[in-house]
Amino acid sequence: MKDQEKFLEDIGSYMASPILSVDANTSIQDAANFMQENNVGSLFIKSGDDYPGIVTETDFTRKVLGAGLSPATTNDESVMTSPIMSMENYFEY
């Protein structure tokens, strides 16, 4: 149990705090600008009080630009990765 807690503690030092998120209906263009302003490569997608997914720079490149979609008219919810997997999903306490 102590090893698992130490492992999660070490991983936590690499994570951004507070969690940076955008609303589910935010355009890819606005989300990309927000990521650039905050020097991050991913954002959680917020819908109400929940975080149903995450978008990354790779999602923007492959799922938007690679598919010929417009960043100005495509929303982040349509290209997000869902559900979010966390390290806690893999450990029993």
C-alpha cells in the first residue's frame, strides 16, 4: 500500500494544478488558444459538474486537421477522448 501511495505521489508532481478545463461546446480554435496561453498540451472537458473527457494536441492534429475539419467550427466534445482513465482506476486501497 505504501508503494502505491508513493507512486501516485510521484506522478502527482508532474500534473498541473489546478485542473485546466474548457466547456464541452468550446471550439477547437479557442481550446488551442487557451492551451497555448497556459503552456499545456491537454485540457479536461467540463460538462456541468463532470469531466467526461480530455483533448490533447494530438487530438487536434489527427482528429481535426487530419480529417479536414475546421478548428473554428468543430467543438472539443466531438474529438475528446472519453472516458478519462486515471491511475487510481488501477489500484486497490
